Amino acid sequence: MKRVVAYIDGFNLYYGLRSKGWRWFYWLNIQEMARGMLKPDQMLITTKYFTSVVNYPADKHRRQAIYLEALRTLDSVEVYYGHYLSGTVICRHCGHTYQTYHEKMTDVNIAVELMSDAFQDKFDVALIVSADSDLVGPIQTVQRLFEQKRIVVTFPPDRSSNALKQAAHAYTFIGRDVLSKSVFPDQVVKPDGFILQRPATWR
């Protein structure tokens, strides 16, 4: 059996789902999703999820916090955090200023984990769920240094990258059929008995 480690770009996946209007799939069991994309001769070793904590607005922060707690109930799932940088934008038409927030470090964190796992021989196949072309460099480096390892890029819904298609050994798209089989139950029970409820707006 070939060992697979899945690397999931949380925000790339989220915005792909949002652009399709698939709110039902926000409550996604990423481990089951990754397993649903394996071939018969592959086994999932670890699922690594990369995100940043959303602090504003408060309701969005609360929904994300509940979801991250649900992910932590899964075995062999690891969560890695980047951060947000704020900036001020001035409207060219009316002069109004407002704050924007940009998620940072996810691509770097994925690259570091991918390289580290390759050097430690933790996978035979790396499954990367993202359409971020910044990952082309680390993908090419792993392929150059470890010719026996394969890298498969899986694009989130409504997302794609020609650069990643060319860089990886293979690429696929996450289909609705895989997603529909990979949603948490409405209630997720933590080890201490606390019940996590799917956010009402994710229905």
C-alpha cells in the first residue's frame, strides 16, 4: 500500500465552496474527503489542514472556532496556522477608507511540511488540495530530489491552476459526489462529551 499524506489549503477550499454556493459542505470532514480521493492501493497516513484564525466579524470567528473543534475530534488530523495582515484601502470614487485582511503563510506552511515530510520519508504520494500556484516551487523541488515520490494536486470546486497542472505528476478535481459523502453529522461529540453543533447558516 502506498502511503498518502494530504495537505489541505483551508481557505482555498473554503472560497471554492463559497463561489459554488455549497454552504452545506462547509461542515466538511476533511479526513473523509481525502480518503474518498484515494486509489485502492493507497492508504491515508495523515491529513494536514492549513488555515488562519478569523477574528472579525465575531459570528464568522465563532463558526470557524466550532469547525476547528470538530476537526480536532478526528484522528490523524493536524492543523497548522498562518495569520492575517490588515491593510487600509481607500475607495477611488468616494474616498471612503476601510480595513481589509489578507491571509498569509498558508503556502509557506504547506511548502515546509511537504519538504519536511519528503525528507523524513513520511509519504509515497502527497495529495495537495489547493489551486495556489505559489506551490509550484516546492512541488518541483520534491520531485527533483525524490524521484520515486508522486505529487497529486486536487483542485477545490471552481478552482484551477495551469502552473500546478504542469508541475504535479497528476491532477484531479474535487467532485460533489466526494463532498456529499464527507460531511460531518449535524452534531459532533468531543471526547469529553461536549456536543458541537453545525452552524445554522451552514445548512
